[in-house]
Amino acid sequence: MLTATWTARQGMHLMSSDLPDAWVNALGRIGHDLNVRQYGGVIERIDWVAEYEPDSGYVFLLSDVTVLGRGPSGLGMSGSTAQVDDDEESVVVCTADLVQDQVARSHVAWPWGDTGGFMTPRLVDAIAVWSEKGRQRVIGSL
């Protein structure tokens, strides 16, 4: 299990984790990018809970997004899952997709591209990137 919080002022704060470092590193990279490119609202806080399902080998990341001026959205998850022992880049793409979806469910577009619209998490040449109309930026470098 992993529990962590992200705030605009402090970034990602890990409370506890017994997952491999790839999971903590992934949330740190995503947390870095959460400080920019928000459209339609301002993300104030995200609480994360990741739970390992030993029967399947998958980790389920739930996010509770709070947007400035609105209450918390409640823990939720929709999208893909990664296996507990996947490499960091694969975990980053999966968690970025999950977090992006929950942020969107809170009525904020993130990360917003230079030419409008969402940037999409993808694995390109084994590196986790945000992709926007053929251009890529490494996740954690926005």
C-alpha cells in the first residue's frame, strides 16, 4: 500500500509505502508537472492511495482531487493499471493517465498543451512522455 498527498505549495509528500521505488518516483514526477498547465480551475490538493492486489499483481491507484473553491471529489479511479513490478517508465505512464482522468473528472484540464487540448501520456522509446500533436516532453519536466 502507498499513501501520498500532493499540494501546490509542497509538491508530493509520501506518508507511507511498501511498493517498489518506481511507484514513489512516478508520483514525484507527476507531482512536479501538476504545478503547471492547468486549465479551467486550480488543483489545490490530491490525496493518493495505491493498493496492491496480490492475486493479479496489479496496483490500483486512487486519487481524491480538490480544486480551489470546490470540495474534494472523493477517491476514484478509472483507466489502466500497472503491475507492481513494472519498470518506472511504464508506471509513470499508467499513473499519469489515472491522475489525469481524475483531475478531468474534477473539471480541470491538465496538462493543457501549447496549442490547446490535453497532452497525452505515452511511452516513446521506453521513456514516459506527455505527447501533444507529435511533440513530446518527458513526464516530470514540464
